[in-house]
Amino acid sequence: MISLALTLVAAWVALLITLATRSPRGTGLAESLRLLPDLLRLIRNLAADRALPRTIRIRLAPLLAYLASPIDIVPDFIPVLGYADDAIITAVVLRSIIRRTGIQVVRSHWPGTQPDSQPSPD
């Protein structure tokens, strides 16, 4: 039991170190928190668009319910990993929507800064 606990702690520390050293510049917690409202508005806008196929809107309803639900695959109180399941599920659903409808549809519903108008990282 002790060796299992030590292994889990070591894996968690290794994950934190990897995330800290491999994350791109400017993608910290503050940037992620600023992205969240825009992402939620994007999902809501896509779900409300009657021009999109019904199957797309059906995919978004469970995603919104899952994000709003306090019950997760990995509980949110677990550092880093707690929010990773939300991010992964959201990314998978949005990727399937982009594959089905195209990136332009998602960009047209994006409420945040457009990629073309972002300042260069220099």
C-alpha cells in the first residue's frame, strides 16, 4: 500500500514537472482562466445555432451538462489532473465538430480574440 502511494505521488510530481517545463510560454493558469468564459460562450453559441446539423448540437448538450456537473471522471480537487478531464473531453468534442463542420464555423462563433488579430510573441 505504501509503495502504491509513493508511486502515485512520484507520478504526480513528474507530471507537474513535465507540465511546468513543457508548457508553451504564455499558457499559464491565468491565461487558461481567461479562456474559459470564451470557451463556454463558444459551446453555447454552437449549441444554439439552428443552421448546424442536429448531431452537432446533440454532442454539445452532454458536454455542457458534464462541464456544469459537480461529478467528474477525475474530481476537480485533485491538482492539475482534476481539470484535465474537462479539457480533454472538451477538446475531443470540439475536434469532432471541427471535422464535421470545418474550422470556419467554429471561428465564426468564437466570442474571443481572433487568431489573426493577436500580437506576435516577440
